[in-house]
Amino acid sequence: LHQTVEHGFPHQPSALGYSPFLRLMAIGTRSGAIKLYGAPGVEFMGLHEENNTVMQIHFIPDQCQLVTLLDDNSLHLWTLKQHGGASELREEHRFTLKGPPGSPPSATQITAVLPHSSREVLYLGTESGNIFVVELPTFTVLEDRTITSEAVLQRVSEDYCNRRSCELVEAIREHPKNPDQILIGYSRGFIALWDLQNSKVTHHFLGSQQLENLYWQRDGSKFISCHYDGSYTQWPVSSDNRQPEPLENLVPYGPFPCKAISKIYWQTTKNGVPYIIFQGGMPRASYGDRHSISVVHGSQQTAFDFTSRVIDFFIIFSSEPTAEFDDPSAMVVLAEEELVVIDLKTAGWPAVHPPYLASLHCSAITCSHHVSNIPLKLWERIISAGSKQNIHYSNMAWPIDGGTNIAPDPPQRDLLLTGHEDGTVRFWDASGVCLHLLYKLSTVRVFLTDADPNDNMNTLGEDEWPPLRKVGTFDPYSDDPRLGIQKIYLCKYSGYLAVAGTAGQVLVMELNDEDAEHVVDHAEADLLQDQEGYRWKGHEKLKTRDGPVRFEAGFQPFVLVQCQPPAVVTSLALHSEWKLVAFGTSHGFGLFDHQQKRLVFVKCTLHPSDQLALEGPLSRVKSLKKSLRQSFRRIRRSRVSSRKRRGGGGNASEVQEANAKFDQDALQEMELAPVQRKIEARSAEDSFTGFVRTLYFADTFLRDSSRHCPSLWAGTNGGTVYAFCLRVPPAERRMDEPVRAEQAKEIQLMHRAPVVGILVLDGRSTPLPEPLEVAHDLSKSPDMQGSHQLLVVSEEQFKVFTLPKVSSKLKLKLTALEGCRVRKVTVANFGSCKTDDYSENDLAVLTNLGDIQIISLPFLKLQIRYPCIRKEDVSGIASCVFTKYGQG
């Protein structure tokens, strides 16, 4: 067992670097990780031993090397080395700049790094204003070449110097045409051009504003400085030694006070109109909270507005030394939560679809579902639906294309579906190294919500100022948490998809390759069945749209089943052959025939003491915690009502939103709360006994051993298993006769632990195949000659029963001492690594301690146990998904 690949976006990125020579991008994080990305599939990762923030990343010009600066002031040299036919990233040296004895730490605190084009030295600017020169690759300090601030200030007039010293070095830039000259910018606004051969200042520039950054123009005749007050200045570098005056000084978003411009590019083009690209500079009062980068090209100007903080950005332009112009092609922006690339060649400057570094969490992930081995036909239809959605993206080839991916093509097509808080489901290609977004499905259109999908944030009026344009996909704010997707089930053979949400909504969809407009059929499933004395106190159901709804190509809902009360859907199963969908909540479960669009039955599982299940927010740990939480809830309710009485301080929808958010948090807490106690029988009075944890369809022997029939099994939080016999009419009469169901069995586990998995094994002790799997020749027909067995997995033990009598045959208990509990379980197929023709089915189990256990079928012998996830990583354990072929 080992970690094979890490998908998604790095947590807390802190630095960005780019090598035009290697065409590789590097990202550093706050935990000291460094990741390199090139062409899709080309990824390298390194980890500093120190768990410190990476502050800066600089590639050594024209080398396979880079230098990182950490926040503990240490420098690290990394090299890409060939090893066994592939490259790997290795740390070669580390170094910390030391000052003379007794000097303050600020004397050697590095603020700016310049790797010189000679590839022999680094220039290190410090807080004290001195610049140290360090030899590569040994990191030896060349004391005689230190550039002190005193030496730089010798030529400057007294009155400019006396106000205060130069202060720290903000930027060091090498002259683009003359490697013997470097431009040094000090934070107070003073800039000097230093001659390395003669160790003297040739030109100095007296800026009046606090300096943020510098950028040379390509021919070295001018440079540009940007400042704390939101201005930038162009300076000429003339051959004579006159005191240079600025060519122009602009505050692009003035005249009112503006935020600092922290970085700027001046890019030349063939037609003579430059691109000026800068970060920040927005008017303080009205747009001070915006994270923006502006691109100005002649009369075109756009301020790209990001939904999370901009860490850094770079421009990809012509790096040929002989090229006369920069001709920028793309802007690459690293924001705190996503990577955004803008195509500067195409009119309108559209975004480029990134092939990796996907912002998986663009809206909070609420559930996920993995499907292995997708048939090619379905795969192509999903990709085609996705490509129709991507028309607003640029057609530009991915510009960061260094390296070659030498990994073999993945052996099969795998899909990961993630459900999100905003009611979307995203389909990811999870076959290889990069997780690539294929298609995004939104369930919002079926409902009436505050957010109308037609409100386009990007429509800009002609005279809008500043000309903001929202970019990126990260949007953590959900308009209505009730839209959140809680369960997903996709049948890869029929293309049917069922998704269920936070407010009791269950949608059944089918794939359509064209846009379509149709009415979504509605059905209600009342799980309380008018039982006396029960009243739901949670959120209301979502309002639905009347009349036909327009859907884009892809998965389109044709029926909506609404559970009443509208509690979170906690389990879901779809049988595409019988055209049935089963769903469960904390109040019970139901079965729906999606071919005839009628409800087959509902079963209420509420226990008389299950009052908490009606509160909406789910809580599981009884006693002190529960009563505390209820007290807090009462306090909050009284606060809300007193605020209403006073009139003001938040309207009803805000309160509703807060409550709904609270429901969501409480649900997660319920999912995640690690329960600290030994295995013991739970009392029936325990709350949430009726919560339906698992649903399972099986064609097996339920009545007697001579006739098998379709059946539905449900397991609850209170350790009860219900089994229903189903009568599904044959295909020719399927639309005329109703599906019938009657309860055949009810099993109560003695220890009353939550049932997390149910499985039927056929006469060969093999799990029953998925619906339509045999019809597609992808599985043997189940053995109906031998006797079947039922496996019930509770949080505390595994138990095998014989069918149809349901007599106990075998059990495996988890240890009481460690407080170990099953959190996730599935059947996985393990192939032999020695021979292709042998494989076996085992149970893959994840516990609350973060262990993965592999348990044999049908004898329930523990095969192996691996520590996998830290037990403190509760959300990691709660969100684990196993695949059919032994991955998690």
C-alpha cells in the first residue's frame, strides 16, 4: 500500500517561479512543499526538511536548477537529475546567510534574490540595504564583492540621503543587454544602476514614493518602477551621465488614494503598442478588498478580479535572445485557491482551461463517488457534453509545456464524481496522474433559488470603471446550502444517474447529447406517513420551477422525488435493470419506480424516542454534548427572535441561511464525530436509531430456497436490517403492471451498532454482479444453484448469515479495547501480481483510527492491516472512497 498520486490544488501556496528555458512552473507552499509542473502529466515534488513557508523561488538561468528562500532565511538549491530514465527533483545544498558577530538579524534578512545570467553567483538583497554575493553551487559568500548601501549612496546629494538611509532592498534586476550592470531598488524609492566591473554607481534615480518593484524593458533603454501609492513611473537610461528625470508617472486608477502596485510588466509588441500588466493599484475606498491584476493594451483595459488572494503571477513571452519584441502570449496567475491562465493573444483575453491543478474545492465538496472502467461510448458522450460547456474557454494550447510525460497510458478509464455545496456535480477523469475536469452538472435549474443562473457576473457595461472582470472558478459561497449534493449513484452501463441532496431532493437523470426543454415530473415521499406527534423543525424543501425547464446537453433530470420531511438524504441506490431508485433519510426509506414514475412504498424507521431526528441538525453523541448543544441552540433562537422583535439586524432569509448552514455543519459533525467508547450494546433510546445508513438491491433467495426474487435491503443506525421482496413485472408488461413490494425480514443486531454495509454472496461466495454487468458480458452470471449468504457489516463487527433462513453462520468482531469502528467498507477486486488469470474479492475496510484492513470473503479472515490516514484527520477518513480495484 502506498500513496500513488495527489490530485487537486496545493494547500496554502506561498510562492511561484517560472523557467522560460525549461518551460516549467514551480509552486511553493506554507508547509515547505515545492511542486514543479510542465506539460500535462509532468509533475515533480520536493519537500524541505524544515516545515517552513517557501517565500521565493528562482530558477537559475538556462539550467535544470532552482533556488528557494524559506521564511527562516535559509536558501536551498534544487536540481532536476536524470535517474533511471526519468528525472527527479533533489535538494543539493542549503545555506543561511550569517552576518558579522553582534550584528542584528535584519542585517542578513534576505529580501531580494537575483540569479545572475553567468550562472555563477546569486545577488542577495537584505533588510539592511546591503547586497551580498554568493557563489553557486557551493553557496560561498564572496566578501570582497558585497555592495554596501554606503557605497551606493556616495554620489547622491546630501539632502536626499539625510532624511533617512536607503532602507531595505526591494528589487535587483540584471540589465537585459549588459550582464555587467544591475539595477537596485530600495524601499524608500531610491534606484541605482550599479556597474559590477568597476564597483560603482553609473546612474541613480530619485523616486519620491515608496518602491514596490522594478521591471526592465527588453532593449534596456528604459525601466519601470511601481509604488506603494498605486502609481508607476517610466525612467530613461541614457548614455550620458545627466540626472535622469522620469518620462511619465501614472496613477492608473486615481485620482483618489489607491492601493500599492506590487508587481509590473512592460511588454513590447510588433505593432508598437505595449502591454502594461500590473497587480493591485485599485482605489482604496471602494475596491480595497479586490484581488486584481490589470492588463492595459492601447485602448483595451481589463482588471481581472480573482475570488481569492493573488500570490504571484508571471507572463509567458518570447524568451529568444535574438527576438526584437516580447510578444506576450499568456498570463499565469497563482491565487490562493486556484491557478488561472489568461490568453493574451486572442481577442477578449479569454481564460485557458487548465489541464491540472484543478480547484477541486471550488465549491465545498460534500460527497464523492468513484466509477471504474467506464465504457468508451459513455466516456465519449460525457466528454462531448463537457466540450459544449467549454466554449467560453480559449483554444490556446497549454503554454507551460516543458518535459515529457513518459508514464504509460492508464489501462482503463476511471471517473470520480464530486458533489458540491452549490448543487453541482463535477465529473473528473481519474485514470492517470492529472485529475482533469470533463463535465460539470448543475441541479440548480430544477429549483427556484435566489441565484438565477442567467445573472452573468461577467457582463461589463461600456463605461464601468474600474473595468473589473471576474475570473476563475473558486466560489466558496453557496446561495442556498439546501442545494448541497449528499449522495451520487451512476450506472455506467445505462447512463442513468441519481443524485440526492441536503433538503430531501432525489433527482434521476439520463444522458442526452442535445440541449432539451422538458417538464421534470415530481413525486412526494412522505416518510412519516402521518404518524402522530411528529413535527419537522428543520429547513423547508426547495421550491421547484413550474412548466418546462431548459437543460444543456449532458445529464438531464426527468423526475424529482421529494422526501417529506425534507431531511438530508443519507443513502441512495439505483437499479438500472429494474428501473428502481431507493433513498433513505433519518426518518425512513422509500422505493421509487422511475419508469412508471410512481412511488412503490415508504417505510418509517423512526423510533418513538427519536425526537432529535426531527430537529433538522443532526447530532449523534448523546448526553452532555447533546444537552449543551441544545442549550446553545435555544440561546441562539432567542437571540434571533429578539433581533426580529427589535426589527433589523439581519432578515429572515439570513437567519434561515444561518440555520441551514448550521444543519450542514451538524450533519458533518455527525458524520465525523469519533465516538470514544468501547463496544457495548446501545440502548434503543439512543437517538438517531432510524437513520438509514445503507441501501442495497439483490436478486436472491429471501422467501424460500427454491425461488429467487429481486429484493431491497436497508440498514439503520440502530442496527436494524429490513429486507423487502420486490415483484418487478417482465419487460413486455413493465409499463402496465405496478412494481409490488412487501416486507419479508427484519433483523435486529444485538449490539445495535450502525449498519454500514450489506452484501449478498452467491453460491460461489462471489458478490452479486452490478445491474446490467452480466448483460454487457463483463461478469459471470451469479451462481443460483448453491445457497446464498448475507454479509452485514456494522461499525463494530462483520456477520455472515445463511439465506433464506437468516441464521447466523460466522462473525468477526473488531477489538473493543482500541475503540476501533468501521467507517467505510466496500468489496475490492485484487489481481495477482504474479499471474494475470487469478484475482480475488476481499473487503476493503477503513476504520476511525485511519487503518485500512483487508478481510477475506467469505471466511472473514483479516489478511492485512495498514496504517493509512492519521486518526486526527477526521475529514480525510470521512471522505474516503474505495474503488473496485483496490485503490482509495
